[in-house]
Amino acid sequence: MALVVAVTTSEGTVRGIRSADGVAAFKGVPYAAPPVGRDHLRPPRPARRRPGAFDGVCYGPTVAKAPYRPPYDRLLPEVDIPGDESLNLNIWTRELHGSAPVLVWLHGGGFLNGSGSLPCYDGSAFARDGVVLVTFNYRLGAPGYLYLGDGPVNMGLLDQISALTWVRENIAAFGGDPGNVTVFGESAGAMSIGTLLATPAAAGLFRRAVLQSGAAHQNHDVASARLVTARFAEILGIEATRAAFEAMPIDRMLAAQPDLRALLWSDPDPEKWGRTVATMLPFEPVVDGEILPEDPAAVIARGDGVDVQVLIGCNLDEFRLFTVPTGLFDVMPEAVARTTAARYGLDPDHAFDVYRTSRSASIPGELHARLVTDWIYRIPALRLAEAYARRRAGSVYVYEFTWQPSAFDGKIGACHGAELPFVFDNLGDDGFHALLGSDRPRKLADAMHSAWLAFARDGDPGWSAYDVHSRSTMMFDLESAVATDPRAEERRMWEGIRD
């Protein structure tokens, strides 16, 4: 039988529910004021103090966002809950009195989709195993990252800092140790963490970081951000000014975002988009010189930034998520793969020889997926790991997820997001059934979930730290094992190639 439990936070009393298995959940707790009206393009304000108790028994509103387009609307889980208090978080804990390690999750979704309330992010398994788990929402798309030239920018990043500040100030009331916080995230969530590592305002808010399928390179410079804003204004038929965008109904703005992304993907011309063509995301953190003073990848490369321990990795077949479900994987012309290699600065003949020799790819669709996977995910992750390894021995660990599900006749591979049910130990959740199928090995979940737990507790996930000599990498599969410098020739091929 579920029991009502209560804690006291800086905004007042919060009530949650303790389930029969002993895990207490507090959901939809506001960490900032509602971003409504003109505030949807302005920095987060503190949550108001409540005279009465807040009932955190169900998930709160999600931030405004456009839905996924087919076929991803049926492949990727998504939740939309109406309401104004969308800047909220969820907490799972076993003991209200104690000092347990804290894990704070930053969801993915390309800076356009996602929320902290997806069922696959349920934190019960982490709480069961002695960790306080927190998930939260942050502003996405134009409300989160539109650059307007005058006034504040990076609202999504500021939301993340606001949520982490709330955790530092309040998590002790939920049995968590504010001095032992690990942030972890996937895709845009991991890219956000890569940005936070180089954001002065985030210093001291977390001790460790786990980056799944994202590093520190996903950001816009001001010139590129201005180009995106101009193209977006053209689509909306307005002036590219703060006044015009603040007057724009948010529903209309959100409805136009998929059109902006489609325009970028159909015509990735650097003259029109700047360095946005390197990331292929229209909205992401902007190196504005204030909140984000410098390019995070450059800050980390020279050994600066937030001093934390890092666990970072990616999936073997990341980009297949974006070509297999659409059918493009099977019909990809070789010319497209060659053009992609050349755009990245590689010699196509040499790149194809390397991938084919290592048996990573054969048909053009495989070659293209491997190229983009390396460019967006694997190589940036290794470069971040190398920077941390050079700065302090034993500070960084690397993994790769290689398990192959049977979905899509086995073609989907270890695609983007495939590791999520295993990390959270939520194998029973049906949200990823259409993408991954129902056969999810328990042994793999035990291995990944326990590694994340161990890292959150004391910074050691259970294998050797990464260095530039051994390049030790945990390969998560049906039989997980450490490899030394996996696919070394492919890695070396990218040396000297920069975005």
C-alpha cells in the first residue's frame, strides 16, 4: 500500500508517495517560476514560496515543444502534459534521512523534444539501489536557445543551472548528499553537460559527469546563431528582433521549428547556416561571450573548465536511428556517402578503405552511418576523454555500447538511444519496444546500471581509466569486456580533422 511522505524545501512542504517497494517519489516539483508570456524568452526566475503543501504525486507540465515527425512519433517515447509550471523536477529516493549519492538526469531530444517525465526515465531502480535520482525539464527549441542579439540568451542552459542549484540547496531533505552530485545525460542532455563543463556559472554544482552520445562540440557561434534566427524569422514572416519574437504566439513558433530543421537538412550550405552545418541542429547553446564565454570544446582541450570526473561514451551505430526507420539506409547512393566524407575533411577513397578493411561497413548506407556516427558522437567523445586524461590521470573513463537488437531485421544496430533502458534498468518499459523490440538482455542491464551506480558513488565504474596509451574502453554487450583502443585505424583517420 502506498504511503504519503513529506519533506520541507526552500519553497515549502512537498508531499510524495512511497510505494510498496520502499521507494518514495516526488514529482512535478517546481524549481523555477513558470516561463509564460514574454518570460518564455527570458531567464528563469525563482519558484514562488507556497503557503500550503505541494502535492508531488504525479508528473508536472512539460515544456512547450513540437511533436516528433513520422516515423519517429511512433518510435521514440514522448510525453506532453499541459500547464504553465513546466520548469519542474522529479525525485526518487529510498531514505529521507541520510546522505546518499545523487544522480541528476538531463534528457535528450535534439534540443527540440523530450522531458524529464518519460516512463523510461523512472528512477525507481536507482533509488532501490541507494542513489537519489532526479530528472527535470528545461526549455527547448526557440524558447531555449534562440539568439536575438540583445538581452539574455541560452535560456535552456540557464534552466539547467537553475535546476542544479535547486538540487544543491534542497536535495539533503530527500536523503541526498549535495556534495556528491553526478550529472548524466544522453544526446542533447550529454551535449548540455559538455557545455556545463565549460560554463563558469555551473562550477561547484556537480562532482562527476556521465555523457552518453554527446560531448562538448554542439554549440553555435554568434554568427551562425544569427543566420539561424534570420532563417527562422523568414519562415515566420516577422522581423528578426526580440520584440517580434516575444510578440509571436509560442504555438506558432513551435509549429515552425520542424520546417526550420527540414530546411537545414535539405540544404546544409555553410554560406546560409555557418557552422550549424557541422552539428545539423538549428537550436543549441550559443557561445555568447557571457553565460558561455568560449567554445566548450576549446576550453576543455586546453585543460580548463569544471574540474570533475567523467564517464563518456557512445553507441556503435548511432546514426542508423536516422536512416534505417526511414528506409534511407538501404537505398543510400554511394555519392552521398562520398560527399559526406569530403564535407568532413576526409579523403573518401581512404575513408571507405579504412571502414571496409575493419569490416565496420560495406554498403553505402553503412559507410554513411559510420561516418556520421564518428563525426557527431565517437570522435568528439574521444577528444574530450583525451583532454581529461592529459589533465589528470584517472579522471576519465570511456565506454561503447555495441549490443545489436533484432528490430528492423537487425539493421537498426546499437543505434542512438538504445542504451537507455539498460542504464535505467527499466527493461519492462514499452516506450522503446517499436525501436528495440522486446528481447532486452537482463545481463546487459545489470552491467550498465551497476557501472553507473558505482561511478556515482565513488568515481570508479569498474574498469581501467582511459589514457592516450592504452585507450581502455568498456564494450557493453551480451558479454561486456574491456578493449584496448578499439578500431584504432578508424580513430587515427580522424586525427587533424576539426569541425
